[in-house]
Amino acid sequence: MSAQLEITRYFNHSQDEVYNAFTTTENLQQWWGPAGFSMEVKTFEFYPEGIVHFVLRNKEGYEMWAKWVIQEIEAPSKLQFINSFSNDAGETAKAPEIPFGPDWPLEMIVDLEFIEEDGKTRIDLVSFPHNASDASNKVFTENIGNMEQGFGGTFDQLEKYLSK
């Protein structure tokens, strides 16, 4: 078993505003992904067992395809999905060798909880490999710091989007 990625982030916005940033193509495309990448959603099925399939592109044209398989929705307090890289057809695929390496987990659970506290909203994110080999669990554990930075940048973009 690997360690889990655990991130807590506060937003100066209501629980509904923060949660709703995840619930439509129009909202999600404004902020999801690492800094310097834009998101284009190909499929958006926001319901349990639905697929959110998208591509992230940087200014140089580099593309990373990914998808979520929604597991659980409890509006406006919880969202859980299986996160994976994919190809342009939406089939689960190995992560790009650079920067992830050959043993990156094919699937990861991402569990998001949205909690309103004193007029702010706290997101508790927990992520861990799903159906992963020992080698994949090890790589995931070794990269928790990198994932904290990546999600930190994504949440920075969410804050900018919510503040518009």
C-alpha cells in the first residue's frame, strides 16, 4: 500500500461556488490543470459512472489526455473519481514517460470534500493509487511532493477563477 496524497486548501468563497467550479464544462475549462496548460473537455458526463474526458495543452502544443470516471457525487459536499491518463479515444493509457516514468499508477482515486467554515470553503483532497502494483505504489509515494506542487498550482488557478 502506498501513502496517500492529502491536501487541504481554503477558498474565500461559498461551498456552492467552489463545488460548482467542478460541475460544468464551462467552469472546469477555466481553471483545471497545471499552470501554463489550457483544458479542452471532449466528454462531460457529470453523474456516477460518467466520464469526464479532456486534453491539457501547453503553449508549445504538448498534449496530455486524461479522464475521470465519476464514482460518487454528493452536491455540494463530495466528489470522488478515478483519475487516469488516456488517449484521444478515451481509453486508459500509461502516463507520459516524462515526467512520470514507466511505473506511474494507471488509476488513482481522487476524493474531494467541500466543507463550509466561517464563510470560507475548505477542500480536503485525498488521492491514492487504485488497483496498482507495488512498483506503482512506490512511485506514487515518492512523488507526493510533486503532486502537492501540481495540485497547489491547480488550486491557485481555481482561486483566480473564483475571484473573477
